[in-house]
Amino acid sequence: METTERDRAIQALQTLPEHATLDDAIERLCFIAKIEEGLRQSDARELISQEEVKKQFLS
């Protein structure tokens, strides 16, 4: 059975400490979303070389 986005969100929130705030929860979910998007881009070969990133930051 495939894990849904909702299931992954619930799992991520359940790992937060009891005293976690809403901001902590939002930060965790955004972090996971960014990681998943990066992995999707990598799988799709939508990559930028390290040299290209350096050029963009230095210009």
C-alpha cells in the first residue's frame, strides 16, 4: 500500500516533541516538501551543476 502525502505529513508531525509549536510543525512540513521536490527533480534529471550555481551567486 502506497503512503499518501497526508500519511507522510501525519508521521512527520507525530515525531515532533510534545512542546512543539505550530511554527515548528510548519517548518518540518516545509522542510520535508523541499526534500521531496529536490528528489523529484533529481530523478527527472532537472539538475544544475555546481559550477552553474557558483556563476549565479557570483554574478
